[in-house]
Amino acid sequence: MRFLKVMVCMLVFAAMGSTVASAQEADTSSESADSTSGVPEQVITRVSNSFQNGDADLLLEQTADRIEVSLPGTRAYYSRSQAMYVLRAFFQEHDPTRFEIEDVSKAGASYFVTGRFWYSRSEQPMHVYTRFVSRSGHKLYEIRVEPLR
């Protein structure tokens, strides 16, 4: 898991190019942040409540124009309304029983929240990975749900 996190951070920094070397923007938001990760509590709560309750509407409250959704057997970029349809169907098929946050982290302007998602028809949880970008008002850019390996 640590290796995956390091690789994701490296990819984010590579994608950001020279902006990593420049001074970081001051965080002018008044939102509280998790003291260890710098990720706003509202982002963590949004992910947790969404997967705990199977609430696609809450998860997709604020999204980028195009959002990457990767579910078992499918991976694509969707508009918010298309992603809503796909995630509602996912939650209907995978009725949530429990969700636990595994890790929260920040890299540049991106926030990452990962966790484990249990659903009624399986004893094994699935791994959940989400990526938000703070420059755009904590918009969700990516959701990945995959079986644990």
C-alpha cells in the first residue's frame, strides 16, 4: 500500500511539472484540516459518508468537468451526470455495509483519501481511492474502486 501511495505522489508531482518547484499558494480557506495530512475534514467526511451510505449524490457534489471512474471491469471518464448514473448503479449492486478510511494525504493541490469498502454480498472489502483538487474548490477528479489483492 505504501508503494502505491508513493507511486501516486510521484505521478502527481511529475504531472505538475515545474509548478512543484515554485512557491506553494497560501491556503486562504477557513476550513479545518486534518492536523496530520492537511486534507480538509469536509473532504474526508464526504468520502466516508458517501461510501458508508452508498450516496453517489454526496460523493459527486462537486466534481471536475470530467471525472475518472474506475470500477471492477470498467474505467472511463464521465461527465458528472454520467458518473452519477454509474455510481448509483454500483451502489445498488454493491449494497454498503461498512467503510473505513485507510489514509489521507496531500500532494501539492491534490488531496487523496483511500479506504476499504465492505458490501453485503462479500466478506472481502474493496479498496477505494479518491483524488480531489483544492485549487478548484475541493472538486473530485478521480474515483477508483477495486478488489483487494
